[in-house]
Amino acid sequence: MLKQAMAGILTEVEAAEMYGAFDQIGNIIILRVPDSLLSKRKTIGEVLLDKVKTAKSVYYQSSPVEGDYRIRRLELLAGEDNTITEYKEHGCRFKVDVEKTFFSPRLATERQRIADLIKDGETVINMFGGVGMFSLVAAKKKKCHVYNIDINPDAARLCSENISLNKLKGTVESIEGDAAKVVEDRLQDTGDRVLMLLPERSDEFLDHAIMSAKKNAIIHYYCHIHAEKKDQVAFLAPQHFLGVVKVKSEILGAKIVRPVGPRFYQAVVDAAISK
């Protein structure tokens, strides 16, 4: 849609350089612009705001997601300068601040998959839970209890607000803090299922994920995988996991969550661990 919206605004060569997609979170659009078109980013934002009637703001993402808080720098291109919006998914409402917290609408399918796997009565530890997306979608569907941990105080605060916004079958507890320390202090041998939604640092926290898990618990381990061919990821991701895990593990499945670059994928490995 983005390239179509720019027809008549950019030359054919410029349009070919544009990224083909953007993220819309509630009434906020976030887009990336190639370096060659940065001088035209304001025009691109204004045109996009006019074309997408449900949008009130268009921001340019001027940095990658980075740091312990997993945030990015945004530059207003068009519309209202307001980074707070409401997003709806799988019957849940979420208050999101796209500048102060990490959020990706592209994980909606994976959030539903995890919710479907969770069983009533389970205790789930979401080690990097953000504003509560995975946690609330799960608790909306199942009678589970989810510990939603995040080191970012804005994410933890918004998770608490989102818990209040939704009628849940289960329960969610928002915890602000470093996941490793929270596990050490209060969640050892607690989880029937552990979510590790920090693919760039999962290896660093794997020992604490295992520490938080009950005997025979399931860990959903997210990682980044380089692969020449897409169909290699389902083999390479489990091999990577088995190479770093320190306890006996049974691979239950593995899949691509989403592509993140040329021959570069976010993947998930579902594994049952023995302690």
C-alpha cells in the first residue's frame, strides 16, 4: 500500500526504493524511510496520513529498537504529536506508548498461537512482557496466571493499566524489574511455561528461564537465525537451542515468527525441559 500511496509523488526509481510496508498501531503509523529518501520524509508522511483515514499521526522511526528498555527514536512527520494510542487485538484492548515502550503488531499470529497452547490452570512466566500483549491475550482465552515482567517502568505501568481495561478468564500480574533478578528473588521453580520474547539476548537469560521453570515445563525460546534458505530455519533454530541449553530438553517444534532482514529470521523453539 505504501508504494501505491506514493504514486505520482515519487519517481519510479524513488518508489522502487521505498519499503513496502509500515506498522499501524491504533491511530499511529510508524514507517521506515531509506536514506536516499530522507529529504522527502515529510511529504511521504503527509501523503500517507491523507490516504489512511484511520490514522491521526505518522512517525518516522529514526533509530533501531535498542537498549534495555527496547525503545526507538521517533520523528513526527504529519498529524498529531501524540505517541499514546489504543490498540485492539484478539478481543483485548491495549494502551500503548509507541515511543516509550516496545510493541510490534506483527506478532499477532504468534500471540494467538501461544494462547492456544496454554492450558487452563497453568502458571506462565513472561520474562520480557512489555505492555502485556502476550500475557493478556493468553489470560483472555485461558484460566491461567501470567507473571508479566519488564525492566521498563513505562511498560510495567501500561501493563497494569491494560489489565484493568480487559475482562480476563485468567489473571495477569505486572512486575517491574530485571527478569533475572525477579526470577532469583521470587519465581524459582514456578512456571509451567516460560516465554523468552527477547530474541537478541535469549542466550543470556536461558539459565534464569530454566531456574524459573517447574520440572518438565515448556520454554518458548525466541532467537535470531541466519539462513540461506527459509526452510532451513526450522532445523537451525533447534540446533542452536540444543547447543546452549544446559539441561536435557525435548524439542516440541520450531518455526519462523517473522523475517527481520535478508536471510535473517526471528524464530521460536518450543522445548520441554527436564530438571
